Amino acid sequence: MRKASYIALAVVGCAALTLVAVLGTFASPNTLSRVRALGEFILYNTFNVFSKRWWAGSPEAVTAVLWDYRGLDTIFETTVLYAAVAGCVVLGYTSLLKRGRGRDEAGGGLTVVVKAATKILFALILITSVNVALHGYITPGGGFAGGSTFAIAPLLVIAAYSTEKVVRMGFRFLSSAVMRSAGLLALALVVLSPLIYYGFVLQNQLKPNSGFPGYPAFLGPLFLGGSLLYLNFAEFLVVGMEFVLVFLAFHFMDKLMGGEGSG
Amino acid sequence: MVNAVVDQVLLYVGMALVTVGAVYDLIAGIGMARFPNFFVRLHAATIGAVGGAALPLVGVALIALASDQLGPYRFGVCAVCLLTAAAILITAPTGSHILAYAAYKTHASPRKPCIHDALRKFLEEGEGG
């Protein structure tokens, strides 16, 4: 019964996120032309020494967008990362607690409230991370953001339960190392396969002087984003599995150094 | 005609929820400043998170549903708001619970003034039996 309710919650969350993703893929030509005007604005103004009204004073347009025109985004991203790490540190302290004084329950770990919330959040975080990675070419996000989000899920389980629980759930040292390498291989495959058609490395769409026709950009009314979709997913695998690998490596280091482990 | 009425109702209910959320935030702010110790301040902070963030998000979802100028995007905005509200409803109480638990167990915060301490009895029973 409880399992069924968790599954139901996961399905509802998945459906809602898919709805958001699908709605995000419908763009009108009107939006596209406005985006183009925005690009022109940035290119014209970023380092325009003759018209300094809107300039950023930096010859690097991408960094200027990052820290000047859209600086608020960057500040919020940094703040989110800061808060996330602060949360991780708190979780680390609380999981240190359970080593010192007596265990609260038979299985060890934190209280039943935290465990129940972790179960729900685990499913939601996994869905969200895949979602962020898979439509990262439409909305902000992408492989790196999705992978880092994915890594939070096992970290929560480590804090609420134990590292053994993560290993029992199927996050193995070897398999995460293999998945990480598989992600990098997929990345290389997507990047290099245009060469077979006498195209360029990292080629996405059809370009002049290239035999490669380009990765598919549309599927009916949906945008596919050419190679970006595959690159995002491959990077999601690499980054997510790398973080999991690092967490597990710390655990095994703990064991090798003679610590009792956090069982 | 019916659509317009429904839109108006959604708009006003949503705006009312946002306003109530602002009041909750004010109460939470006063509580953070005036409450005597960590544990009751945590209570005030959670009021700010649940009443002052989750509730206005539900209001924003209703307002988005009533905003026809957003086109199909209004459903996306509504879904994101409701999901975020649900996530806050799950995480904020859990977070304050575990913060209070950690502060209690490490004696990181003075437990004065203390009117009722149910956790001590629970922990003593647990360790005794």
C-alpha cells in the first residue's frame, strides 16, 4: 500500500513534469524573432565603445550576458549552489550524530520523518534531474545541472539512512564507474560521428562545406535540438555518475582507513 | 460569460492567497525577531516557508490559470507553481524537524525557557528499554 502510494506520487510528478516539458516545446515564430532581436542587441552593445549607453565593457559577450545582462540568474545560481552545499554540510553533521550517540531505530539512520520525506524526495529528484537534462535545450538546465541534481538523491539517502543503504539500492562503485565512462563514450560518439560523412567535429546542423546532413531537429511539433539532446543526456550520465562515484569513494576510503563505517 | 466569471473568481482567490501569504511572512518575521530561543524561532521560520511560500505559490498558480494572455503557457506556470508548493510542503517541515532534532541532541542551543520537553522523556525511555 505504501509502495503503491509512492509509485502513484512518482507517476503524478512525472506526468506533471512531462506536461511542462511539452508545453515548453511549443514556440511561436513571434518568440523566435524576438529572441533574434535580443541577440542583435547583445552583439551590438556588449563592447560598443562608441555607444556606451547599454554596453557591458567586456569584449566577451557570453560572460557579459552571464554577469551583466543576466547577472541576476548567475547570482541566484551561485546562491542556490551555496545553499545546497550548506544543506549537505548540515546533513553531514546530522549523520555524524548518529555514530556518536545511540541509534534511534533498528536500522540506524535518522528519524522516521526524515526517512519518509527522503523516500518521496528520492523519486521526485530522479524524475526532475532526468527532466532537466532531457529538455535542457529548450529551457534553462542541461546535462550538468541535471547530473548535479541527480547526485543529490543518493546523498540524501546517505544522510538519512547510511552508505550501505545506497549500495543496497544499486549504486555500485563499479557500475557507476562504467556508466560514467559510457557517458563519455556516448559524448565522443555524438561529437565524432559527423566525421564519417566528411563533416566537422561537434557538428550539429547542416553547415556549408560539410557532407553531414545534421542531427534531426524536429519530431512532429516537438523540437529535438539536434545533437544537443544527446550531448545533454551523455553529460547527465557523466556528471551524475561521477558524483555518485565520489560519494562511494569517500565511503570506501573511510573503510580502508579503519573507520567503523556509517552503518 | 461563464469563463470570464471563473477567471475573475480564480484571480481574486489567487490574489487573496498571495495576500494571506504576505501576512504569514510578516508574522514569521516578527516571530524570528521576538521569539526567545532556537526552537521556537524555527517554528516561526517554518511558518514563513509553509504559509509564506507554499500558500502564495498556490495563489500564483490560480492567478496564472486566470491569465488568458499567457496562452498555453499558463498551464505550465500553474503546474510548476503547484509542484514547487508540494516540494516545499514536503521539505520545509522535514528540514525544521531535523534541524531541531540535531540542535537538541548536540545541545547546540539553550533549551530555555522550556515549558514542555516531550523528546527528553521519549529518548530516556528509548535508551532505557
